Amino acid sequence: MIEGVVNGAYEPVVLLTLQGPSGQASDIEAIIDTGFTGFLTVPPALAAELGLALEGTSRATLADGSEVTFDVYDVAVVWDGQTRYVLADAADTTPLVGMRLLDRQNLNIDVKDGGRVVIQAHE
């Protein structure tokens, strides 16, 4: 089980540990974004700091209709005590947890300032 909290801006936030290929690690706060269909976003500076392997580039259409191109990296994320290898989109924003990372999970958000966020694997 992964637990987090709803912050003052009403964003559900969880703490995750990311690992680079040489064992470097960084703890990040990531906002759960159910409108994001990817796995995860990370700031480009963090991708460089962790020495993440560049997998290529991708394009996306943002909520405002604009299109962007971004780099995509391999990253290891500690998810519910297990290491998962996923693709992370590099974006100059707060890290986001997307729906693909939440696949086969149950997400419960107590929507209020300070509310509890719980992510559990389906049984």
C-alpha cells in the first residue's frame, strides 16, 4: 500500500523513490494526475542527476490543446515496496503519476485539505 495526502491545492500527492541505473536514488513528491495516460513525469534536471537512459522522444497534446515534444527515459520506481521499471516523460513541472503507473491498482482519495490518499494493488 502507498499512502499520501491531499495538499492545500487539493492535489493528491505521494512520495516515491526513483533510482538511476548506477544506484543513485532520489525521493520525489508526485501529484496523481488521472488525466495523464503515461506512467510518470520527471523534471529534466532530475533525469540528468540520476543518469537515466534516454529511450527517445514522444509527443503529447496538453489540456489546453497545445502539442509538445519531450524526451522519454527509463527509470526504476519503488512502488509498494517493489522496484518497477517504467518510462518517464521529461517535463518542467512537478512530477506526475499517470494512469499507466496506477494500472491494476485501487486509488482512494479523501478529497479535503489533508485528506488521505491510498493506492493498493487489486486483490
